[in-house]
Amino acid sequence: MNATPGGSEQEERAELDELRRLLPAGPVERQVLSPGRRSHHKDVLMQLIDRDHDRDRERSNADATARPRPRLPRLPRLPRPALVAGSVAVAVALAAGLTVGIGAGRDDGGTAARPGASSTAAGGGSRGAVVTLDRIAAVALRTDVEPVGDGQFVYVRSTGAGNEGAFDGPVVLGKMHERQVWFSQRQGPVTDVGLIREYGQDWPIEVGVPDGTDPKDAAVPAGFDRPTYAWLAALPTDPDALLKLLYADTRAEEGEDKDQEVFGRIGDLVGEQIMPSATAAAFYRATARIPGVTEVADAVDAVGRHGIAIAREDTRHGTRTEWIFDPGTLEYLGVRTVFSRDTERAEAGTVYDTSAVLERAVVDKSGQEPGERRRAGRG
């Protein structure tokens, strides 16, 4: 977003606090943000701190001439973490594709529509999205899912790339790369949440424990911010009840779209988790009840696979998030975010980030790949 005139000091300080929260809290070796992303946000924060100090010096100078200041640029939303928010240090799920175009979609009875646009049923998604999500839910319900034990790990391997352009500048997609993630399934509060293998390094997903704090007090239990198979299995499978629970548990910052936050949260769960078939079906049917959800007839994932997409536009940022499914099997393929309108950062249709899921499995140890488990005679 571009800086705009006006804005109160309180808003500026709130934005500064938001940037501070994005910086890792623990030692460098414990962080799971990639070095480039960490340095990027640190540089932005330092610029804002310098500006804040300049303002304080001006106020202390009685001869300083008052003049209007531009509103500090608000940090654009990062790709959503794969998991764990709040006090947990997480790796940003960098992913984006090389495909920048998007085919024109047809939605709701064959009416031509620009991608992501269609008439919306009262209180929920478009007619086409509702029908497609019901089909996806039916397939999910028929899918046999291997239960995940308390001491095991959910493993997901994906490939993609993400925007690595300058802060608030033109979008520049990074290099396509592979990402592996292991999520602990322990129900009790934990500080060791999992592991991400990306950019040739292993990044632990750990809870940041403040100095002087007992790690037990900082541990995070299973929940929406740290889902486990057993916890997901205990959720209501009635889509209305599930959606009500999601809205109650989801916080949207001032000016943000709560419907979009809930849509994104469901996307995180279906994209990088393994859950019971009834729970997956409930999430898809709950998505059909979110206002503004649409269908895109042709979308392309990070490895070039074409599919149909369930999408929702973030009108504030001019982007659209698309969950992509195989048009024949309705299997989940991946996710991407594209610009839905022309902005100073990118033209409509430009990909901001994209990720394609290549493999999901259950393994016994963090860092263990499915092939190693099979060779050990466990699968």
C-alpha cells in the first residue's frame, strides 16, 4: 500500500507495534523466518523507529515548525503462516508461482465472469462456489484418512515461490523452491511445534519463551493456532456450528476483513494438515457460507497444474486468494494469491505467491521423510 496523507499518532504507533510483533523474539538460531524475510522486516522496523525518534526530537525543539507528516505505510499482509500464530515463531510459508496470467472464468450457470466475480447467494458464497464446495466436501467425506497418533508428525512437501520485492514496491517473484514441513501432533501444551526444511536449512517451529519465563507457561496447546489430528477430530462437523466457532476465535485487526481472515484460516488448515474426512467436509461446507466466496473456472498452481478454484477477494489490498482443486478428482492441488485489480505494485492477474502440494504423509519423527518411514517398515 502507498503512504497516504493524514492519520493520527495513535495509528502510527499501532503500525509500529504491528511491525515489532513481526520480528522474531528469540535468538537468531531459533527463528524460522528465512534470513531474507527477517532482514527485510528488520530494515523496515528500523526505518520507522528512526522516523519516530525524529518526531520526538522535533517536539522537544520549541523552535521547530509544525508541519503535516505522511501516514506511515502499513505493512502489507505476508503470506499466512502455515500454522501457529501469536507467541509462536513460525516460518512464513513462502510460495508463489511463475504463472502470471489467469484464464477468464465462467460461473453460475455459464454466465461469463471475470475471475473471482459472480453473483453471491444471500449470506454466503456464489452459486457456483456453493455447488463446487458441496462436491469437494462429498469427495472429502468418501476419502479414507489414516489417523495420526499423538506422538507422530504430519508431513507436507510442497513447491512454490513468493514475492521478494522491496517493501511497498513492485512485486518480484522469488525462485521456485521446495518446502517440507513437519507438525507435531502432541495434544498437550508444547514449545517445540515442528520443523520446516526450506532454502537448504532446517527451521524449528518453536514457541518464543521470554527471558525469565518458565517454558511450561509459554507452551501452546492444540487449537486453531496449533491444530492436531485429534483436536481437529473433536471439532463440530455441522458446518454452521463450525463456522460460528471459527468467527468467534478469529481476530481481525481494525480495517481488516474478518470474512477474509476466516477464509484464510480455513485455507491454512486444508492446505497443510491431515484431518478426518468428516472434518474436512465440514470445513468446505462452512466455506460455502462465507460471504464473497466465488469460483474460478481455470487457475494454475505452482507446478503448472490447471484446476478449478475456490476464491475470495481481499478488496482492501486488491488481491484474490485461490484454493486450486483438480477438475476431475477434486483433490486439493495448492493455493495462490493474485492481484485482482491494477495497483502501483502489480497489474491485475500478477501472482503474489503460489504453492503446490506434492505429498502428504504421517511420519514418526520430525525431519523424517515418508520413504525413510517405509524403509523402517512402518508404512
